[in-house]
Amino acid sequence: MPGEYRITGRRAVDIAASVERAVGEGHIAPGQSLPPLRALAGELAVNPNTVAAAYRLLRDRGVIETAGRRGSRVRDRPASAAREAIRPEVPAGVRDLSQGNPDPALLPRLGEALAATAAGYDRRPLLYGEPETDAELAALARESFTADGLPPGPVAVASGSLDAIERVLAAHLRPGDAVAVEDPGWGSLLDLVPALGLRPRPVELDDDGPLPHAVAGALRDGARALVVTARAQNPTGAALTAGRARGLRTVLAGHPGTLLIEDDHGHGIVDTPLHTLAGATGHWAAVRSAAKGLGPDLRVAVLTGDPVTVDRVRGRQRLGPGWVSHLLQRTVAALWRSWPPGAARAARSYTARRTALLGGLAALGVTAHGRSGMNVWIPVADETSAVTRLLGHGWAVAPGARFRVASPPGIRLTVSPLAEEEIPRVAAAVAAAVRPPAARRSA
């Protein structure tokens, strides 16, 4: 048995639950091997086929991986252990740049929009049987999509970007299918893919977005879907350029059956133009969230796509939550209608802070990335050392392990909490933390 933990159960579902519970509670560590099928079957006095079925369930849920004769082991990042848990403890007095939150000072005031929405409900509450999507929000979303060059398509609403992406993946894929994902990439997405029983296929990227040859390799290897961040990529700040978008469209033209998901979560906080891939394949979806521009607690994202994909998303949604609250939808519509000046101000502010930090780091000989959005990615030799040293200097940053599959180590800094006068101090602390000791002595 793994360590001191005793796996229990007589049915496949119970055995799988026992293992998953042990992984989630830390009794079985990532990378640890599970007992051979026949050994565990003998221990539990069950048929080996029962254990085999339990291991299949665990594999489909992203908890374990199997390697033929080498047996089964817990994944390095099992779905039951969220990447968000990989974060430093932030002592009192340390400035936290690890969270990825927007600057509260740049978010709109909600009182007026919420009051107007509530007053409308007092006059006419929404009841069962009415359309799932608020007409005004759908019209605003469609207008925004069209202005950015996305092809025509119906509009649906989900509870945030990750909810939308999950619903689109589930609409077309089945457990065992491979999904091409950016590496480094959004940690929540890297957790979601194996949790759905799908296999992540990491794709290398640079400041211009995913590399065409890496995407081509993933699709040749059987990836059935590709998730791309259009701009403000988390954690690197990458943004698709016109040339990179053309290159990726050429690759996708050779794989028209690929499910394409474009995540534009930075909409509303970036001044980088959108170079969309939407419509490059037969089945596609483009997602925009209100979280970064209007506030994370407004759990609303709009999506458009080909009619089959959007219809499947809507159909499955009806069988679950039914719809996203129209109180939230109408509030977001009111804010989107009135907030363009605030969005432009936020984009300028994040760009100024990010550019200043990148410039300060470059002047000190530190390589960093951050073309758009609110994050800066810094390659490092040792994440633990860099994070620990920065804590000693009074700054908490996110370790790159939260965002990586196979890419080299790094750390992520979010610029939204920073005041202008703090940026030189942050740059100096980062340089002291990440440069080799010899380089620091000779500087």
C-alpha cells in the first residue's frame, strides 16, 4: 500500500474514491506509484477487473496516469490538488504580487447599476421559461465581437471564462481526448483539462503566442482541441500578432476538425489589438469575461461560436443551472454600456505599470516577458530560491509551478497592486533574487 494509507472498497467506484480522497488529503503524494492490479485485488479480496475499472475511473478523472507494464502512478499535478494551492505563505508586512487580481481602484462602482437592475426586477421579475440570455447583454457582446473582426455567431452566457471553456470542451470531447494547451499557461485550465478526463498536450509559446510548429505537432499527435489566449496571456502576457495569427490559421486550415477555443479574458483591460483566430476551424468558440475589467465576483462571461457548439453549450446548461442570473447579466450590460472610459483608463494604467517594471528589470539585466495585461513572467533557474529570496525582500510572487507542464521554471508578478514609486524597488529585489550569486558580486 502507498505509504501508511490503506486503500479500501469493494466496488470500483469505492476504490477510486478511496484513492482520490487519499491524494486530495496528501496521504498519497504526486508521482507515487499505486499497487499493481492483482496485488491490490488480493488485498481487497475483489476481482482484478474491479481494480482495473477503478484505475480507469481515476485515469479519466485526471488523478492517475498509467504506463503499461510500469504500472499506475498519481499524476504530478492530480486534478484533486489544485494549482492554486501552490503559493507562498504571505507574512504580515509583505506586499502580495502573487494573486493575479485587478486593481480595485480601477473597477467600476456597482451601486448604481445594481440598483437600476433591482428596480427593473421590482417592476417585472424574470420567471421560468424566459430566454437564458439577456437581450441587451447579447446585443452588446455581438457588437463587440463584430467590431473586433469575429465571424457571426449566436451568443451565450456562462459563469466566467473557465465555466464557458469547460462547457465548450464537454460539448465536443470525450474522456481520453487530447487538448493542446499553452505552456506556461493558465493554471486553472491546466487543472480543468485532466479533471474532465482529457489529456493536456503542452504547446510552447513566445511573446507572440503559441508557436505554429508546436501547435502543428500537437495536432499531428492527435490533439482534438486547441485553447489559445488571444492577449494578456496568463502568466506571460503574450498577445497574438497579425503575423502569428496568420501562421496559426495556416496550421489550423490543415486540421479543420479541431475544436478551437479562444480566450479573451483581457478584454476591457488591454490596449493591445485583437488578432482573432475565431472561425479558423469548423467548431470554434470565443470567450470574454467580465472578471478583470468589472470585478472577479461578477461571474459572467459571454461566448460566441459556430451554431452547433453554442447550441450544445446552451442545451447542457439548461440541464444544470439553467441560466446565469439575469440580475448579474443586466448589471454587466449596464456597466459595459457606461464603462468604456474606465476600461481605457485601466488599460493605460496596467500598461504603464507593466512597461515600467519591464524597463526596470531590463536595466538590471533581468529577462522578463509581459507584452499585454497585468502580469510579468520572469524565467528563473530555481523557483523556490527566487520566491524565498523575494519574500525576504518583502515581496510575494507566484511560483511558476502553478502555470507549467513541461516549460522551464519562472515566477509571475502581477503589477496591479503596485504604485509607481514601488516599481524600482520591486525591480531591484527581483534582480537580487534571480541573478546568480557570481553575477551579483560582479555587478
